[in-house]
Amino acid sequence: MAEGYNEASYAVDEKKFPGWIYIIMKVKGLKVKKEGGLFGKKKVAKNAHIEDPAFGERTVTVKVDGKDDLTGTNIELAIKRLPYDILPSSCYIEAEEDRILVYLKKSDSRQSWRTYIEGSGIETDE
């Protein structure tokens, strides 16, 4: 955990999108706005700066620095050891009201993470 950041509260699912791990990172009070052209509108954080996420083969880090009405709210999702490999170049995040969605593309789409999701969590010591 980086200094000055609070540990993120999150939930994990692998059933919503086959071949993907879907993390819902809670950021209470996060507001979003749409930016971009007619066809490329994207939701971006309005009252926070979301640093570019860091994805490794078995790691993920997402940092949120609050601003305006979220000033002082600094949250970090830092998973140092995922149970299996992911494809970092295919992973991404999306901002939504009160949360950030983190999409992790599995290296092996047939591999189930269920025992970790339902057990002690997706951060492992392996």
C-alpha cells in the first residue's frame, strides 16, 4: 500500500464476462462525466484523478486521488500476486458513479478463479 492511500474495498466476479475477471472497486462519492466525440464518449472521473492503472502478469494497481468534494480521499487497489496470469495489454478500467470497474483479461480463459473468489480472495501467496 502506497503511503497516504487507503486500501480499496472491492468485489470480484468472473461470471459476467467469460475469459475476464471483473473487479468492482468502491469509491464512495465518485462522480463521472462523459467526454469525447459523438461516437467515442467515455465516462471519466469528475471529482478525482485516476492514475493510469499498472497491470503486470500477476499484479494490478489502481490509484484514485480525490479532488473537489473528494479532497483527501486517496484509495488504492493493490494486488501483488494474482492466482493466475493475466494479459496486461488487454486489461483496462472504467469509471462509474461511486466505483471503478477493473477488467482483467485472463491469460487462460478456461482457468477458473472461483475457489479464490469464493475463498480467501484473489491476492495469493503462491
